[in-house]
Amino acid sequence: MKQLQTGSFYGQTNQTTHLQGITITDTEYTLDKVDWHYHENAYFTFILAGNVIEGNKKEVYHCPAGSLLFHNWHDPHYNIKPKGFTRGFHIELQKRWFDNLELKQDKLEGSFAIQNPDVKFLLYRIFKESKICDELTAMTVEMLLLQTLNKMQVNNAGMSRQIPAWVGKLKMLLADDPARKHTLSELSGLLQLHPVHLSRDFSRYFNCTMGEYIRKLRVEKAFALLADDGSSLTDIAYACGFADQSHFLRCFKQFGGSNPSAYRKFLLKPC
């Protein structure tokens, strides 16, 4: 089985940024299928455009734009690329980076998909920072990565405690169609949960109100749609469930840290 070294990914890598123990690559996936392989370093895969299927020894992930995976070092997997353009953003974390910060790499075992929209927002900010690439980029990326790992570990710690089945079901319901206009009574009925119970316990498991969480999911969907330069901001706003473009802009800036036009320029800028 082939091992890929630092900065090596199958396809056409259009940009590689080497920081202190961190390597960032922007790669177009050009191969229809990549056989079983593993990487020297732990790394994130963030799909910016298109689709890819990735399988490991435990699961198979269907990854459209906006999907985020974490792979630990030496974890074998394979890739299949459906027809069409696919672009991936990778962040490799070398062992010395973990060691220098006295972080325990073994706390994040195996490969897994990350669904938390707050983590994805941090990855979009890292992508944007990699395109700025000035003397402050290394420090900024490291800070954002530490925030990312902290959120992941907090999330994993929460998963280890007993979580009611309705939490996972609700996440799937809301993520399946963020643009849909739900009501509390409708969701309570689908979950077979009293509205008072749902209202009381939602923030305990989601760390925000239901309205805030749905807005995050809508912004997350908007990030993925911005890769299509044929869609206007108004088109994207309505596709994601926002009342109008101004509402979309406010929410995007709140959770994404910039306005969508600025992010789209970084996304579509030639490498």
C-alpha cells in the first residue's frame, strides 16, 4: 500500500503552502479512482467544489462540496471521483507540530466526517487566510487550527456521554433541508417530544438556540454554493432559505467572518 509524503495528494495540486509543521494544499481531483493508500501525516480534507466518495475500513463517505473529513496519520482509505470538476483543500499536521504544542495526537483516532458547522466555518477562514499568505498567515492559521481541534475535542467529549436519540434525529432533519421553514410543533411531533422539553433541552446539546443553529446550517450551505459562479448572491440567498439578500449578507458575515462576495473572490481566484 502506498504512503504519500507531506504535501502529496493525487491530482493536480495548484497551491502548496508550507508553514511551521503545517502544510496546506489546494488540489483539483483528476483521477476517477485512487486505490488504497495512506498519508504520512494527520490531515483535514475539505471539499470546496464537486463530489468525491471516500472509503476506509469502517465507513464510506459521499462528500459533496462543503464536506469535511479528518484523517489520522497512516489511516488507509481509497477515493472515487464522480464525473465533473472536484476541488479539495487539505491541511496536514506533522507530528512535530503536535509535539511542539504538547498536544496529544492520539485523542483524534481514525478517520471521520465532521458535521459541526462551527468547525467548518473555521476551515473556511483557514482557506481564506491561505490565499492572503502574508507574514501573519502562519500565526493566524495556527490559532484557527487550535480553535478547530478544541471544538472537535469538546464535541468528541460530548459524544462520549449519553445523548438522547432525538438529538441525532433532529440534526439529520435540519441538515437535510436547511431552507425549509420548520415549526416547533412540527419538529416536536416528528421527534415525539413535548415542545417544552425540546425548547428546554435544545441549547444543552447544540450550544445555541434552534434559530441560530438553522441560520448556521443555511450559511454553511451558502459557502458550498458560492463555488458555482453562475449563481448570483440573490439566487443563493433564496436557495438557502434566507428572506432576502440583505438577511443573507448579515448572517453570512456573522458566522462566516466576511461577506460572501469577498469569500467568492478568494475561492475563484486563480492559484
